[in-house]
Amino acid sequence: MTFLIADTFTDSLTRLTGDEQKAVKTTAFDLQMDPSATGLSFPERPWWPCIAPFIWPARCRSAASCSRRSPSRWHSTACSTLEKRHVESYPQLALSAEGCSHYSSHVEFRPLDGTRRMAASAVVVLGFALLVSLAAQQPQTPPEPVVPPRLIVLLVVDQMRADYVDRFQGDWTSGLRRLVTDGARFTGAAYPYLTTVTCPGHATIATGTLPYLHGIFQNTWFDRDSNRVIPCTEDRSVKAVSYGREAGEGASAGRLMVPTLGDELRQRGGRVVTLSLKARSAIMLAGHGGTAVTWLAESSDQWETSSAFTPVPVPEVQAHLTANPIEADYRRPWTRALPDARYQSADDGTGENPPRGWTRTFPHVLGGSDPDPRQPGKDFYEHWERSPFADAYLGRFAAALAESMRLGQQGSTDVLGVGFSSPDLIGHAFGPSSHEVRDTYARLDRTIGALLDRLDALVGRDRYVVALSSDHGVADIPGQVESRPNGGRISTRAIGDLVEERARALLGAGVYVSRVVTNDIYLRPGVYQRLTKQRGALEAIRRTIARQPGIARVFSADELRDATSSTDRLRRAAALSYVPGRSGDLIVLARPGWISAAAGTTHGSANPDDQRVPLVLFGAGVKSGEYGGAVTPADIAPTLARLAGITFPRAQGQVLRDALATARTAAPNGEGRVAVPR
């Protein structure tokens, strides 16, 4: 094995002082692996990216190939030894024991033969020598102090595809224009996982981790214990707290397995305020607690929260809702906000699926189909959610709470999160090429502009930071785009029936499928084991599914359990969405252009239209510009944590340092960990 770093190592040693050389040699001796002890195993990738974080966590971020296993005795000894020697000899590099121990959860330990043990030891020595050499050459100037933003603003636009920025920004004159022009835009942002839907997207943004780690891989999934489909935020141990007539069901982030950025900031005195039409959006942005976490009830005619966040209605929220009923928009017409020439596609698009009471063409009257002109009915509330007026309401709501709760005006860093849900509901019905979607973003530009203007006045133009992204993209309506003639609709019910039929042929009479939810097929208890034991049976079922139109791949659960670093893009995407005990037994991936919606369009695949989303940072501590390269929305939370000057040890995402205005060195957020698989 040839180490390209060898010459650097030799050169570095000659530049070290006697004491420094002694430190390197002593540390190398301490880190020699005992032949009887376990060693480090780095499957599929070079060893250096994995061993480097032991030596220099603040510089290494590419160890994605290391699997997660329990730390070994060798690792504990090596970490404590290295940390001790490092702090004694080179305190300016601030290698923390916490960072070292955290990394252990992402490394797989296996016995190594003598040759590989010697090679691994050599890498340790080389890496440490390089660290010492570079440290010695760095000027010993004190780090620039971090001035945390007073307020972190998370804006998540549900179903905003990445290409919308290029397609629509000519329509923008206010908030979206300001963010894209004056902020840091990352043009290569994409989710690396399969099930691109709302709950996992918001959880990924808020936690800086991916579904296989944070546990939220679907909006709903089949719960084997209760034998039913459950929402991602269902929690029967808490009660709903209503701002209206009656309370619905309790909800919380109880199934989220890691903390959010908001959770970390609350521990330091920060307040967390989130709101959305969807419970899963507001809750996942907040986390396991919050000052005011508010969403629209399932009935769509009242707002609510839960006892997971407050035992009684929050006064500031109640005051705004009482003074600003959504019914004020009853019978309001939704007409085009832009000149007709800006809408280039047909208004009456093939495959559009408007809600009851609306047609495929403008104008759309909110509640126009309700029988009583003085009393809003069910159609009004469905229309209101599917109009840009709901986004505008959320924008005013957020600004009002920022003022009444004095967010960003106390000593700690607060969080304001807004999940703009209407673009998703509108997009499902009308599709990404529709007049309605284009108009929605023209109006959202104004909504966000008004919110930013208010925050400028309340908090200070340079005292808050904004992250804008989306939870997922969306597919085109099949057959609507001439440049994409291939595509169609997949029936999940038909897939379930096929599996049932094939299983009967293999195993005999019986019922074998519990449920199909999005990409996941859940088999009845014991069926998967029976199929794996019967030679060729599981493969026969997979082939049956794979032969259906629109199916790209079919994976079994066993293929995904240790595949988060696979070089097979689709297998890795499925593995990153796989949560043992929660995910299905078979995972189905659709071809580009194929969707599971019976009408309109949808998302939830590993295809680029669903995975690629905007990612923009703006405000305090952010350097404007356009940045290429592969990033993910999991990078948002650790980057904001860095700006806030706090440690966020569970995050997998990277700190987007290229977009930071200054070298923030107060907290090691995002560094020394396994990088998010790209």
C-alpha cells in the first residue's frame, strides 16, 4: 500500500522541534494496536478518511463509509490517550474528548490481520505528524469571537423544487428575490434518501441527520405492534390543546429519535416558535418541546397545539387568532398576480385535479361552492389551504408572534420556524407547470418580503439569520411535459395484490400482505422469514414487482440494513430511508416520471425532481454568493448551530463554512463526524 502523504510526513518530522518529535513518537507508541485487541475496519473506502478524525476532527469530514457500531476497548484507550497528549502539547487545536467519543458511534470495529494493523498504525502516525506540523505553522492569534444571531429563522416551503428558483425568480421583487440575491445559494442541494415527503424533510432540516438515524422516514407508516397505519407525530400520551371549539388528537415529536436545533437552543434559554398548516411541519421544526408550536387542525377550521408543548393555549397565539380569523377570506377570489404574459403554459393543464368547487382555470373563489354566502362551509376551508392566502396568513402570523413574544430581543438565540404548506397542496392539485404554482410563488415572494421587513425593524437587519429550503420536490404530471414523454401512474394497491397472489402460489393459501405505504410493502408477521427460508421465494416476489411498468428497483430489508455507504445510488437512497422495526419488508423504487398518485401529481421517490431542492442562507454571519457542489438540507442545522456558537454533536450534516462570513471557531459543530452520504 502506498500512502501519498508519506512525503509530507517525512518533511513534517524534519520541521518539528525535539519535543514535538518526541510527542509524535510517544503518541504513535501509545496508539499501537495490541494483536489481541479489535481493530478498525473501513469497508469499501480508503482507511484514511476514517482514521483521520481520530487525529484531527476539525479538519476531516469525509468518513461517510464507516459503519455505525459500538466503540471498542482500543478506541476508548486511543481516544483518551490522544486527547490527553493533544491537550497537553497543542491546546490551541482544542480536540475534545466529546468529539472523539461521538465519532466512535460511526466506526465499525473488526479484528485486523497483522499487515492491516501495521498499515492502520502507520496512518495514525502520519496523520498526527501532519497535524503537529500544520499546527506549528499556524499563527497563534486568538480566534475571532462569535457574535450569535439573536434569531434563527427557518423557512421551509413545502414542495419547492430546485428549478423553481431559475424558472420563477424573474417574477420576484421582494423576499425571495432578496434571499436569492443577497444570500448564499447552494445550487447542488438535494436529499440523498428515497422517501422524499414532508415529515422526513422537516426532521432532516431541524436535526441535521437523515431518516435512518432520526427515525422519521415517512409521513405515516404501518405500525406492526398496533396493526395500523400511524402518523409520524401521533402521540396518545399527550392531549391536544385547541385555540377553537374543541381539541383533536394529541401530537408530538415523540417518534423523533434525535434532538433538533431548537431543542439544543432551548437548553440554553432560547425560545422556539413554529407554525404551519401541517402538524408534522410545525412539530418537526420545533422538536421535543417549544414555546409556541401551532398548526391547523385536521378539520381545517381551527388552530391547535398539544400538551407536549404547553398545557394551555399560548396567550400571544390566542390573541392573534382571535383578532385575525381565517374566515375573513371567505368568498375571496384568487386571480393572477402577474401579467398574463408571464404564465407561459396552458391554464387548463392535462391531468390537473382541482378541489371540489374549483375548475382547472382561473379565477378560483374561496368557498364559492358553499351553499350559504354568509357562512363558510367545508369547501371554503379546503380552498383556503390550497390558496396563497394561507401562506400570507402564516407570514403575518409569524411577524405578529415575533413582535408580541419579542423574539430575538433577549439574551439568547431564539428560533422562528415557518412551514409554508400551501405550495404543496396547490402543487399536488395543479402540478409544477401550472399557472397556479407560478402565481403561488409570486405571492410567496411578497409574503416573505413583508416578514423580512418586519424582522428588520424588530430584531435588526444584521441580527438574524435565515435558512430557506424545502422538504422535497415534486414530479411533473405524467404526460403533461412534452420533453418527458415517458412516465405514468403506479397503483400501490395493484402492487399489493400482485405480492399477495405470488405469495399464495409460493406458500399456499393465506393472507400475506399487511399494508403498502408509499414505497414500503409490509408483510404479515413471519411471512418474510418464510420467504427467505424457501429457496428463491423472496427473489420470485421481487421479480414479480420489478416487471411492473414504472418500477426501477425492489430491495429487501436485508439488503438495506448496512447499505448507507453503498456505491449503488438507489440502494444507498433506500438505505438512508430505512429504519429497522418501522420500515417495510420490501422497498419499491419508481422510475423517473412515474408516480403513485391516481390524479394530479406527487413526490416520494429518489428521482431528481423529488430530491433536488433550494438551499439559501441569508443574514448575520452569511457571505452572499452562489455555491456549487453537493450539499444536503441536513447541512442547515449544523451550520446554524455554528453561527449560534453552540455544540450540536448528533448532527451528520456539514458546516457550510464557505458561506460563512468569518471563521467561526468557538464550537466544533459538524466537524469530526461522519459526513452525510451524498
